[in-house]
Amino acid sequence: MTLFTKIIKGDIPSYKVAENEHCYAFLDINPLVKGHTLVVPKLREPEEDYIFDLDDEDLSNLMLFAKKVADGIKQATGCKRVGVAVMGMEVNHVHVHLIPMNKEKDMLFTNPKLQLSAAEMATIANSIAQAIDPV
């Protein structure tokens, strides 16, 4: 069972911003910028770790869910755009990074990660959650 499956099941706490029957979105605990969110599919075991190994239905569900979450991030943060990155090397479970952007450098994964308090993370997660249309 992957770290993300444990988060989805509630075994590990997270700053959830949205969830539906197919996907789960939560704040990255090592964000590049405020509002950096991960979107993961709720997968059967064994979990897929490469996005293009997902079947068409799971991939479609993931991306449509990510689109709604991105809209909420944009509204909540006031960013110009929400960047999308799929790397998947750090956790062996498909995941999409949604990163609020005001400049292209906001998407550089070599940038130092922010250290935010639990209270600030909770506030950010809540503001994004409130901005998302029901999923």
C-alpha cells in the first residue's frame, strides 16, 4: 500500500481540498508555492505509478477532477494560472501536481520548498475547498 493510498484511507492525515468517488486532492506538505496541491486517483491494488498505464476511464476521471480542483485553486489563490506537472518518481502512485503560478519559475521543482505552519496549511486547504464547485 502506497503513502497516497494510506492518505486516501485516512491512515495518514492530510490537508484535503476535495474528494469524490474516484479521486482525492490534498495539499503537498512540501509546497513550491502556497496552494500546491496533489491530485491522486483512488486505485485498486496494486496501484499504478505511471499515469499512462491508467485505463482510459481512470485517466479521464483524474483529469476532469483535476480541472475542477485547478479552478478552485485559481479562485482561492488569485494566481494567473495553475500549472500541471506529472512526474511520479517520488511516490509510486499516480499523482498530478497542481501549482498556482504567477510566473514560470513557480513551477521549478528545484526551488526551495516552503515551510508552512499547520494552521496556514489548514487555512489554505479550506479556502481552496470552499472555492471548488461540488465534485
